Amino acid sequence: MLKAVENLIVANNEGKKHAKQGNHYFERIGNVAKFYYHSTCVCEVTYKNSNPNSFTVKYANGGWNTSSTNRTLSSYCECFGGDWKKQVNK
């Protein structure tokens, strides 16, 4: 997992509302955490009933099919599960 992604996930889990790591950042509004890479929301997590273990996740690459974007998406899948390729390449 990319260290920047790991740090943002930790910040989210600690209850922070936003954090930045190089070209990566996240913001948390209510029960939705959005993770960005180069200003593109690549991962959106919606928590259900304030339960940190119950959520839905959406992945996107913003049309950027670069190796760095793909590595970022794979890192989020390590934490939140799912297969970004099935969502992005429909």
C-alpha cells in the first residue's frame, strides 16, 4: 500500500476531517470520506449508521489510466476491498 494512502486512511480513522500527503488528500463530510489524487476523487466511502465497519465504496480514475493512478486505486482496494477495475472499466 502506498504510504500516502495509508496515512490518509489512518487520519480518516482517527476522525480527522481532512489531511494531505503530497498529491493525495482526503476530506470527510458527515458520513462520506472522499479520497483524491491530483484533484480527482478516486475513492468515495459512505459509512452506514456511523459504523466504521459498514460502508459502501466507489472507485473512479477520472479518465486517467496511468500507472500511478492505478497504484493509488489498488492501495485503496487493499483497505476498503472491492475491485476498482470492475467499477472503472464498465
